[in-house]
Amino acid sequence: MLESCPGACRERAAELEHRVSELERQANESPRNAMANSVLATLIMMEGRMDDAGSRLRQALVADADLPRAHERLGVIALAAGRPREAV
């Protein structure tokens, strides 16, 4: 990702990679950390890693089923994968 970015873009991409790494560390150390898994899923979705994001979102919802954005993002993933019935 960094190779295609000039200057400030490269700095922002490096910061995003750092944040993803830190959230992965937190989520892996504490799998029941619903917020870390949910935020990590959002960042992973931005990278286009929908299967990984879905796994993180499901893990977040096991820890806290009352995360409306996690439910919403799972619906977005299902729609993107052509599974509209799962999105409801």
C-alpha cells in the first residue's frame, strides 16, 4: 500500500497500518474486547478484506450483541457478497 503513495499519503497509510496492527494486538490479546474487534473490522473493510472483517464482527457480537454498527456492517458485507437475505 505504501509504495503507491506520495508524501502525506504515505504518512497516513503508515499511520493506518500502525492502527490496524495495534487493534489486531488488542483484539488477539482480549478476544472479548467487542469494541476493538468492531473498530478493527471497519478498518479491515476499508482494505477490502471482507471475510476477515466479517469474522471480527461476529467475534465482537459474541462479546456484545448490542453493537448496532457491527450488525449493520455485517449486513453491508452480506449485500456486497450477493447475499441479501443475510443482510436483513
